[in-house]
Amino acid sequence: PVEEEPVEEPAEEEPIEEEPVEEEFLANIHQGGRLTVPLPYRQSLGLEQGTRVRVKIRKDKP
């Protein structure tokens, strides 16, 4: 019997992880629970209508 050489499996490509882009600002909750991201932050982060963002909420002391 002929021994077959082991076949090396191709390495799986690692997903490219982008560093999170963060900005911090104070916001008020408006009617219907809506928050507004101020224009300078939307511009600097390249946010447009429909862009999905992660929201982390911390209630500030009054």
C-alpha cells in the first residue's frame, strides 16, 4: 500500500476587526424616546440616516 502525504488544509482567513469609533456627548430624550446625535458627531463619524450604531446609556446626575 502507498502512503499518502497529509494534505495541508488552507488557513482560514481571520476576520478583519476594525477598532470601534467612539464619541461621547450628552443628549436629551425627546418625544417617543428619540435621541439626537448632534451634527458635528454625525459628520465626524460618517453617520447617515439608517446607519446602525451601538448605544450605551449611563444616566448622569442632575
